[in-house]
Amino acid sequence: MASEYRSVTVAPGHTLRVRKLPKQTDRPGFVRVEARHRPPFDVKASLWNEAPIV
């Protein structure tokens, strides 16, 4: 399975190119992602779904 990258806005004016990780979080309504030079973190699934694919 190929990695899926999206451009997610994590805060107003702050957009990160992230990829979805195969191992997902236990938190309902969130998706585990990682960006370059950052540890994995969770974003709301709604932010992931509406972010454009890059």
C-alpha cells in the first residue's frame, strides 16, 4: 500500500504535508499522522478528510 500524503491545516496559517500511518490511534475521531522532522501526532479525522491530496 502506497503512502497517502495530504496538506493538513493544523492551525490558522499553519499547513503541514503529512502522511497517514498504518498504526492508528485509540482516540475515536482522530487519525495518526507524521510530518518530516516531527514525531507522530493525531489530527481530527475531519481535517484529514477535507485536506487536499498532494
